[in-house]
Amino acid sequence: MDWDEYIKWGEEVVHWGSNYRKNIRNFPVRSQNKPGDTYNSIPASPPEKPEPIENIFDDFNNLIMPGITHWQHPRFFAYFPSNAAPASVLAEMLANTIGSQCMLWQTSPAATELEEKIIDWLRVSMGLPNGFKGIIQDTASSATLTAVLTMREKSLNWTGNKTGLSGRSRLRIYASEEVHSSIDRAIWFSGIGEENLVRIPVYGELRSMDPEKLKNAIDQDKKNGFLPAGIIAATGGTSSGSCDNINLIGDIASKEKLYFHVDAAWAGSAMICSEFRKLWAGIEKADSIVFNPHKWLGAQFDCSVQFLKDPVIQKNTLSISPEYLKTKGIEGITNLSDYTIQLGRRFRSLKLWFLMRAEGMSGLRTVIRNHVKWTEKLYLKIKDLENIEITTPPILSLFTFRFVKSGISDNDELNERILREINDEGKIYLTPTKVNNNYVIRFTAGTFEMDEKDLHVAYDCIKEKSERISL
Ligand SMILES: *Cc1c(COP(=O)(O)O)cnc(C)c1O
């Protein structure tokens, strides 16, 4: 394919994209494919001779699209929506076209410097104090892993990378019992071991880990000769939106001199609205904070921001400079790959720059406020339905509920079945979680192009299922 043909097909792609997104409500939200449908439709081996793009494009429409779950669908109420607002899609096309590798300052100075500026734009927009710097990573999982590695190295006085963990005191990391699986994996990959992730029980409306129990666990561990290394708190846990008490936990972290990481992968975006910042009051006490603009802020996946109070600590953990990466004779520059696990870096700040300018911060705040407001309305209506029990009330735009039928004890099976029916119908898409060991259904609003009418569809759909239970 040459660059003249690229123009023709590039135009085709943007027209296709605009039509797709404008008419996306016509698709079932979750793909209705059966396992193997796509795999079996693709030939066993690649073509020897070039094929016309026209044929490839046709196959894309006919073979691939049916196997797509439409994450940009306005009635995607599952997981956490991962938005791709049009301005960010455009920026991503530009970044992909340039095709730069932005690992060092000199491998694209604009990418490094725009990233530094955008981090500061976000810091100010979210009300974080002056002094927090940061980087853009691919996902929250990577950011959390870097934070856990930093906890490990800091607590071992930067000797773990050299000598490994064997023959040392057991390192301990503390988190709520509702932590995201990315934290378990960070504990595995850092060599600390899952048994050393201490899960603190939650309490209260916001389901915060209990600070008293946290303090006791740390004291107990010290008595037992273990080495406390860090605390991971969450603002907006994935399961039911739980928010740890950052203020009190931050005090414990600073008293115990423990590195303190906050996972706000989803809820962080809401902090551009000052009225929601009470959910992470005390956030200035964190050493590291991660949030995903690729979730609620509208930036195309992947885009995860990690704020760092003292970036040098993370740099001391991860920086390595073999001869071929040294940048001789340039002072005052930052090589952002010193702060991440991967050497290679995509040009991710470009889409945030396009997005924040094209929507304006007030536009982005309006989107988030609407989602929270509409979720509250839906919750109030669903709460009143018969055969439905609210299991956790809304935190921002997330609540959980389940269908109940009097006289039957195994509601889990009932909820699994109804959820499958709802998703097979494809009008809306919901996913499950566990609350107090019960199988429950999550509802979360967060796609950029949804409006209140989409919530009416969700209500009708849930209401119809609840009425059929009595029949
Ligand atoms: C989504 C999410 C994650 C994982 O994010 P990735 O970017 O996919 O790694 C971690 N923690 C919370 C609270 C999340 O909502």
C-alpha cells in the first residue's frame, strides 16, 4: 500500500468511524458471537500475494464487527466504561501516524515536554497541591506495580534489585479487602508474595478499610519481625466504589514512614469536580496516585496517569542507564522511561491535550456531573421496585443491586440467569460482582454519549425482569 492509496482509505476510515459512532445504538451492546465464530472465519494461513484493501475492509465489516462489544455504546453500563471521545481519537491517529518512540527526551522532546505540561494541567484541575509531578503509563496495573516495586526498594534501602528477596524479613503491604486484582498481581510480580498482602476489613457507608485494624495489623507484624513496606488505598474500588479514608490512613502511613499509593483508577476523573473531592480528602498525604483518563475522562485507551510526590524515589527504583541509552551533554532534561517498567513509550499526552482543549474542562465536568446525577435518579426508582434489593447505594455513578424472590435461598443462581438474559437481549450491558459474598449486579454510568433516555431503557429493562419474577 502506498501513501496515495492511504488517502483514499484514510477518508473511508473516518467516514466509517463517524457513521459507526453516530448509529452505535443500533448494535446489541455486548457481542452476540459464540466462542470460535471469529477464529473459524479467518483462513488458516496468510495470503502469499497482496490483497486489495477493499476486500480487507469488507471482511473487517463482515467478520470482525460482529465480534465487537461496543464499549462506546451509550447503554454500556458494565465494568467501567472506557471512553474514546472524538478529539482523542483524532490525536491518537496523529500519534500513530508519526510513530515516534518517546522513551527518552531526545527521541521526541515535544512528547516529553507536553507530557510534563499535561500532568500539571491535570494536577491543577484535580485540586492536587503544587509539587506533585507525574508520568503517563499504559494502565493502572503498571502504575501500581511501579508503586509496589518502589515500596519494596525503599523499605530495603534500595538493595532488593541487586540481591533479591531471599533470606530477608518478610515484606508486608496493606490494603483493603476490596482491592482490585491489579494489586494482587503487583504483589506477585514484585516477589513479595500474596501471603504478605494484608487485607484489612472494611466498614461504614463508603466501605473504607478500618484504620484501627490497619494500625493493629502493622503493630502485630512488627512484633512478629515482618517488615512493613507500604499501604495501598483505593478511591472508588471497582466492585462497589468503596473509598478508603485517605486522611486517617495517610496519617498512619506518615507516622510509620510507609510509602502510600492511592488507586483511583476510575474515580480519579471525577476529581475535576470540586464537590467530589471529599471522597479522597487527605489525598495530599499520598506518595503516589494513579487514575485512568481512559476511563471516565474521555481519553482513548490506553492512558493512565500516575502522580508522584517525590519522583526521585520511583526513579531510584527503576532507572537504569546502559551506554546505548545515555544522553550525553544535555542538562536539565527528563527521560520519562526512568520512571516506568517498559523502556518504550507511546505519545499519550497528545490525546489529553486535544481532549482537554476540544471539550474544555467545563465540558468534561458537565459529562461527569450528569452521570452522577442520572445514576442517583435511576437508583431511587430501582430502589422502589418489588423483588429488588439495593446491595450498595451509589458512590459517584456506581451502585449494586440484586433480584430477590421470597421463599428461595439461592438468589445467586437467579441473578446469574437474569443477568445472562439481559445481556443476551443486548439493549443494555451490565456485569456482576460480589458484595458480602452474594452475587450482585453492578450498574455504572460513564459513557460520553449517553443521555438520560438511555437510563430509561435501563430502568424499563430491569423493571420488566423484576416483574417477571413474581409470575
Ligand atoms: C480499572 C481499574 C484498575 C485497572 O486498570 P487498568 O488500567 O486496566 O490496569 C485498577 N483499579 C481500579 C480501582 C480500577 O477501576
